[in-house]
Amino acid sequence: MTLNVFLELVEIKAKIASVWPFLLGLLFVAHNFQHLNWGVDGLFFIAMLLFNMAVDINDNYQDYTRADDTQAAEWKRHTNVIGVHHLSVRGIFALMASFAGVAGVIGLYLVWLTGWPLLVMGIFCFLVGYLYAGGPQPLSGTPTGEFFAGFTMGFMIMAITVYLNLYQTSALTLTLWLRVLLASGIAMAAIAALLLANNICDAQEDLNLNRKTIVYYLGVQRALWLFAGFYVLGYLALIASVVLGDLPVWTLLALVSVFPVVRNVRGLFRVQVKKETFILAVRNLGILALTTTLAEALGMLLA
């Protein structure tokens, strides 16, 4: 397996969806509590990245092994990365298991170090990570896929990051978790929008593979409006967090991203073709990650 094929298998371009909430968690703690546990944060980052890669490998593995009828067989030969590059199915499974195993070992060490709440959050993330493409009814083929992806990656990664930096303090209250939920709103919305854009572009393909995503129930047009609505909710959450004082005022500089984001949303409204316009949702994720992270970091420096 070449490096380029490996990066395609683990969907390296999508890793921003997990790194971004991690950075938001660090910035949230630094702004509100001026305290970071760098060693613990570093271990969690490694575990998170390995597990995220394992999840994406599992997505490709499950899609490939489940494709058994004529139409699906054509799809896995010409579209799925395993079939296109003639990769060993056993080798792919071993790689996925090793990544997940190492992430699990690091996670258990962090649980031993920081306490049982991390175990609960970790089990939830592991379950969603597997069930998203595995199990009798994968979440990716149901109307709940966007919710679970947005919540788990957008909120849970940020929440775990906050926990790891504050587990030794008395700051971990219900009010704090609600504040973190609001501050993670922009990430949850952008990640959910990314998955929805993928499902909109794959509407016919999903039907051929017997997947009934939210697009199946809403129809393409209503799904497009939901896609746009996710960004509106994300921006409102960002503004609310600034108003509450949980994010620096300078975070509002990230609102300049509205212009390219709206342009990209309009592009998907015009054309819903995977190879042409799905990239617009990926760009929106990158734009929002870059602008919010830089704006929050700038706000802290100026403060």
C-alpha cells in the first residue's frame, strides 16, 4: 500500500473534523481557566487521531464487505478505495484493529489517570464510531447519521478535551457542559452539514445500496435547506458563546467566513454532484475551522 492510498483509505482530508474540536477545547479552557495539561492533551490527541482513522478505515471496510449484489459489486470495484486499489481485506481489517487497539490502550491509561467520566465518554465515542458503519443497521444509512457524527465529533471531542484539562478542579458542573455544548455548536453544525452534503450527492447511490438517510425522507430540496440551516445554527451558537463571555470578543472576526460559506452553499444548491460540488462542504469545514481557531487564538493573545 502506497502512502497516497493509505491517506485515501483513512480519509486524511476529513481529519480536520476531529482536530478542530480538539483545538476549540484547548482554546475554551485556556480562555476561561488559563490552565492546560499538555502531557495528557498530547496523549489524547494521538488516541483521537488513531481512532478517527480506524473509524474511517472501518467505513470503507464495511461498505466493501456489505456490497454483494450486482449494482453494489460494480460500486465497490470502481468507487470504494479497497476495490479500486485491490487491497487485502484481511490486511485492512488488521490495520483498523491495530489503530483502534492502540487508541483504546491510550484511552484506558488516561482513564486510570483522570477518572471514570472519561471511560463513559470514551465508550460512547467507540460505540458510535463502530456503529456508524457497522452493526446490523449502520447509523450512516439512517436519518440519524448527521446527528451522531456532529454530536460525537463536534461536541464529545471538545468535551473530552475540556475534561482532561479540568478533571482535577471543581469546575466540571452541568452549567459548564452546557457552555461547552454551545461553544461547540459551530463545529457540530459544520460536521453535520458535511455529512448531509455527502448524503445529498449520494442520494441515488444510497438508494441502490439500500440506505435510507435523512435525504430519503426529506427529499433533496428540503435536505438542501437543512444543509443551509446547519450553518445558520452554528453561527448563532458562536455569537451566543461570545455574548456569554465563553469565547473572546475577537472571535466575532470569524463571521467574515459568512461570505465564502454562503457562496459554497449556493453552489451545492445549484448542482448536487459528488465529484463537482461535495468539495464545497469540505471547503466550508476548512474555512470555519481556520477562521474560528485563528479568531479565538487572536482574542486570547490580545487579552
